[in-house]
Amino acid sequence: MSMQEDAKLYHIVRLVIIGVNSGDKGEYKAVASNKLGEGVASINLNFDAGSEKPKIPEGKPPRFPKKPGIRQQGEILIMECVLEAHPAPTIRWFQGSKAIEPNADPRIKMTQKVTGKDTYLLTLEISNPTKSDGGQYRCNAHNACGESNANISLNFQGGEEEQQKPDGYAPTFLEKPKIVPNATGTLITMQCKVKAKPKPEFVCNGNASTDWWFMRGEEEQQKPDGYAPTFLEKPKIVPNATGTLITMQCKVKAKPKPEFVWYRGKARVKESTRICIRTVEIDAETFEYYLEVKDPGADDTGSYKCHVENKFGELNANLNLNIEVAPVIREKPKVIRITRETRTVVIECRVQSQTRPQVIWHKESTVVREDSRHVIHIKEAAKGEYEVQLEIEQAAESDKGLYKLIAKNDKGEATSSEVVVTEIPEPEEEKKPEKPKGTKPSIASGLTGTKVKVGEMAEFSCSLAKSDQKASVTWYKGSTVIKETKEISTSFTGSLAKLTIKNCSAEYNGIYKCIIKNEFGSEESSASLTVEAVEEKKEEKKEEKKEEKKVEKKEEKTVEKKEEKTVEKKEEKKVEEKKLVKKVEQKEEIKVEKKEEISLKKVTKKEEIKVEAVEKKEVQKKDETKKETKIKFLEPEGIMVTANVAAVAENSGIALEDLEATLGIKATLISRILRGKLDYNNKKFAGRAPHLLCGEQNSARPGSFRNTLEMATRASNPLLNLAA
């Protein structure tokens, strides 16, 4: 085993097995460690079946091409690693030596995202990190080809002083571990490239009994003075600025100086006026090999291989050369197919191009555009060659003429020669299809109306006059197709169609229809289904209605009683109000009477004399002019007189007691005054009731009753001002 410093911080470690055989097969693991961590790479040594020749493994072991990073997004701390591996690796994260289990801590989230071919972005997110989250983190990636680790140190500030950054980092494998056999198969070399600071220590574990140099019989040998070739850079193809020269180059480190050969496919490349092969020796152990192609063309495209070999091993670099040139059309287009049934014509042209070309078909000088009749197909027939077809459907005489193809890409275009389309298939006469022989279904017995009670089964049946196993049956309720359920089932024997409803309810009421159909026509039959309710339910409904009516009557009675009570209360309130009014009026009458008695005693005699004088004057004036004396009243007295007159007129007479109550004076005084004024003592009124006064008594003298009543009112109340 050997370790070589390839560059600053880079180390190449090799495990060489001399005299290898199938007994050495198995998994080998290289562990690189320093004080900041460790890296692990594993590789499987296998042999071909029935052969002692080692099998070079396919795939790509995990590799971290970039240094892991830490960034913060708000309250989330994110650790990121870029990984290359094939097949897809298994990822595990560690804090120190403790594995971080998924979903163990809700603050921690691990993701693995594909960013390109065999490339992944691995992240570990910590929400609201604390000092306890600090320490050494390790991302472990493992697949069938090997494993690798990326180490991240998470440090937090302690007080105002930041913790000291470690001067170095853990080992990381920079490329896929390799197995390199020599030409004879007697020596294999396992090689790993590691980046670390400080220089790591290595341990190789495997099926071999020791971790040094091996040979058959497990005899230790002296370390050979040299090593197998290795590539220091990825082989590459470099064109010049004008595209007139292409250079394929490989940079190799080996001791002793290796030999090399360039191949194109399986053929060895030889120098010529266009092809140059050369070597540049950078130092005693570093070499560059070049293959230069001048004025490259499409014929130079293909797979190239640089084979490098010395006595310690060999190495191959594979390169694919794709040269982009303008399309080439080597053959004339041709009509490859004419179909008479569909009147289709197909024209084909082959185009050579490194990429899929853009194509345009022309008919004479007109561009043929794709539509419902013209379709363009482009198919890759072989690598760098395409079949371009123009398909013309429902071709007519107008489609005859000259056709050509123009093919384009980024490097240019090519135009084909013309092809003539002269033959257009004529449409064949359409044959009228023969009418099928047969008859439509004939119903012998149709559906009949059915009445059932709730919960009973109902059945409809329809029979054909002639059995027809190919006929189809469809059942309808109204316009809705009936589907089979737990309650509904259908059957058809070819001659009898049945519909059965197991447990009928009101929802099954309606018109049912059966349609029987075959290729010659259809026949249908309809009938109704009536589902009747059970009698007990009817009686229950009647009782319910009676109870409802009783309740309604009770409610109506309670409402009427309430209304009567409200009316009675209103009437009682009115009566009470009238009583209060009467009490007030009586108090006022008592006061007025007392005052009147005092005043009337003084003026009674005077009034009687005046009344007699007035009566005499009125008798004298009867034969003269009938003039009404107008008595002027103050506003309150006028209202009282008007009220008294109105009361007499309304009742066609008034008792003296009522008049006394109305005027607030004694009836005797009123009587005395009115008897003289109304001629009450006249013989013509002898039959009248002495207590009843009527406005008609003095109808011969219009207005006299009013005037007399006014005078009586004033005469009975000395507080009123009388005006003649």
C-alpha cells in the first residue's frame, strides 16, 4: 500500500495486489482519518464467471466534489452538501458519533434532491438552533460502488469571543476509487484520491490477510519502483475558434513512462495529412497525449479511445466526437407508397444531419403547409440520418406536380432534387351495404298495471312472440334508466323480461317502461305501479287530524276569551272615565248652584217683571214684523247655549231633569221661563206632557225656540251678561 501527495492537501492512496486471483474477490474499504474526522471509500473486486480476470465495476461511488457549506435562512440553519453517485446512494447524518434518526426531533429535517445526472443536493435543516446543536456533523453516502463522508463543524459564539476555527478539515474522496489491472492480469491496483488537512493515515481492509502488497501464497514483496498510469484531468475535446481544428487530449501521471495508442471505434488511428498524434512530456512522471483533426467533417464523428499502459497497469480514456455540419441530401426524393382505398400518396427523402433538421416541402414554388390533408413525418433511421416523409391524403388532380425538400440546421441547409408526382389514385365506387335480414322484436304480452301495499313486492314481465338471445332490454321509470340495486333486480331469458321490486314504498309510484331492442329495431311496453299506504296508517292519520282540530278549537277559544277580556277591560275603563267626568261635573254643579241661589234670590223678582214685560211685547209683535232678536253672548256662553239647543234638536225633545243637569240650574225656574216664552199654557199644547219641551212647539215662529232657550239659559245664570 502506498500514499502519494498529488498536490497540496491532495493525496493518492493505492493498494496493489500482485498475482491476483478469484480468491481475492470481495469488498475493500479505505479509511482516511485525521484529528478532524475520517472519510471512507469502498470498492468491490469481482471476477468474470469462469475467469481469473478481474471485472472492472460499473457505476460511480459517492463523492463530494465541493466543500460542504452552512447558511442561515431566518430561524433555520441549513447544512448543504453536493454529492455525485451512481446508483442512487443511501444517506445518513451523524452528530459526533450519534446517528440522526428521521422524525426523531421535529426541529430537524433532512432532504435529498436530484439536481442533475448522478448529482444530488443533501441538506440538514435545524429550526431555532441552540448551543446544544453545535459540534461535528458528518454526512455519510453509501451505494453499491462505495461510500464517502462529508464533515461539517457547527460552532456557536461563546459570549463575545468566537470559538477558534479548526486549522484543517476531515478527509474527503475526490473521485471514484479505481481498480487498474495490468495487461497480463497478474497485477491489479486499487486507487483512491483524497483531500484532507492535515495529512491523514490510511487503513485498507479486505479479504487479503494484510494491508500491504500481496502475491500468491501471501508472501510480502518489496514495493515496486513505479505505479500505474492515472488521469490528472478529465479527457477533453477542444476545438479552435474557427472550427478548423479539433484537439483531443489526455493528461496522465505514471512511472515509468507509459505507452499510448489512439483508437476510433475498434480501429487504430493513424497519422495523415489531416490527423496528427503527439506527446508532451511535462516532467518525468507527467505526460499529455494529443490527437488533432484538421478540417473535421461528418466522417470524423464517432467514439475515440486513448489507451495508456506501463508495466504497473493500464488506463483508457473514452471520448465522443460529434461534429456539427450542414445537412446533406445524397439521394433524390421518391414516391414510396400509393394507397387507392384512401387515395394517399407518400413521398420520402433521406437527410444526413447530426441533429434533427428543420424541413420544408415545396410543390413547384409553393410551400406545402401541414393541414388535414398534408402531414410531415421526421424519423431517425440511424445515427446522423433521418427519413423525412410528406403524406398527402385524399389526393386529387391538383396534387400532381414537382416536389422538393429543403433541410436546415444551425450550420446551413441543403435542397434536394425534384420528384414528379404523376399518378393519383382514383376513388373506388362505393358499394352499397346490403341490408341485414331479420325482424325487430315483437311483444306477445306487455306490461300490466300493478297495485301493491307498502312493503310488498311488485313484479313486471314482458314476453316476446319469438325468442331472441341477441336482443337487449332496458327498463325505465319515467325517463330515467333503472339500474339494479338491492331492492331492484332484472332478468331476460331471450323470450321473457322481468323487473322485480322487493320492498315497495311511495317513491316507487310511477310509469314503468320496457324497451326490447335488436339490430333491426325496437319494441316497448308501459304500465303503472301504485303503492298504497296501510289502513292503520290512515286511521292514525285521521286520529291525528282530530287531535289537531281539537287543539285548534282550544286555541281558538283561548284566543276568543283573551279578546273578550281585553274588550271588557276597555269598556270598564270607559265607564270609569265617565264616572270620573260625572263626579267632576257634579262638583262643579254644586258650586254653581250655591252661587246661583245667592244671585237668583236677588234677581228673581226683577227677572219675573222683565219676563212679563217681554212676553207682552212679543205678543204685540206677532202681527207685526217677525223679527228675531239677536242676543250677543260672550264666547264661553255662546258655546253653552249652542250645546243646549243642539241637545234638544238631537233628541226631538228633552226632559226638564236632563235640561237641569245640562244647564246646571233648577228645573222649576226653567219651566217658568219657558212656559211663557213657548206659549206652553196655550190650549193647543194642552195634550202634551208638561215636562217635555220640544222645538216644534213654536214652529210658527222660526228661531223663537232657540231665542227662548238662550234667554232661559241666561236668566237662570246671573253670572252671564244679558244683552238686549
